[in-house]
Amino acid sequence: MYDGGKIITGVVIGLALLTFPFWYNLGRAVTKADPKLPTKEKQCVEPKAYMKTKHMQLLDLWRDSTVRAAKRSYIGFNGVKYDMSLQNTCMSPDCHSKKTEFCDQCHNYTAVVPYCWDCHIPPKEEKPKEVKPKEE
């Protein structure tokens, strides 16, 4: 074996490059998303566990039912009737009105880019007013 040193060097460099992302991120943890839940409403249209994992499927069902079948109401698991509307039900002032504090936190944490806002207009959020010091 005449080129054994070159082969071994190449294998070592290849393994180092392949494993670089693992040892570079070793010990670095991403903080868990902690969305701010609504204060006025105590219950969503479905249980919390369902909404965490399947809210996009529910919104797709709502979209298809509303657009294709002209069905505008949804009966939740607790028997309450809801309008099938992202902006008027989910993003209403009583529920998840602050997109940056609720939606964006989880979507950024999971590296998901939802396509909701391709059609819907994001809710306007009021920016906190800056307090200016009084001039003497």
C-alpha cells in the first residue's frame, strides 16, 4: 500500500467534516417556545394537546369546508359552536391576537414557515408606547 498515509488522512478529514455539525452544537440548547396564552378565553376549539400537534390540519379542514362546501360553523369538542375563521375566531382580540407573541414563537422554534399569511392579512398589533422623560 503506497498511498496509505494519504488515504488515512483523507478519511480522518472526511469524518471530521461529516461530524462537524454535531460537535459544533454540542451543549447548545434551544430554549423551548413559551407562547403567551390568551387571558380572556379559557378553552380553545379543541383540547390543548390536539391544537399543539394538529392545528394546521384543523385550519385546512376549516378552509376546505368554508370555501368548497360553504360551511361556516364548527362544533368544538365541548359542544360550543365556532365560526370557521382564522382572523375572526382564532386571531380575535379574545384569543391569539398577538401573532408575534403566540404564532411566531412556536413557528420559529420549530423552523416552520406557515403559508397562512399568503392569503390572510396578519392582525395589526399595537406597539407599546414609549415613555419620554419629562423635560425640566
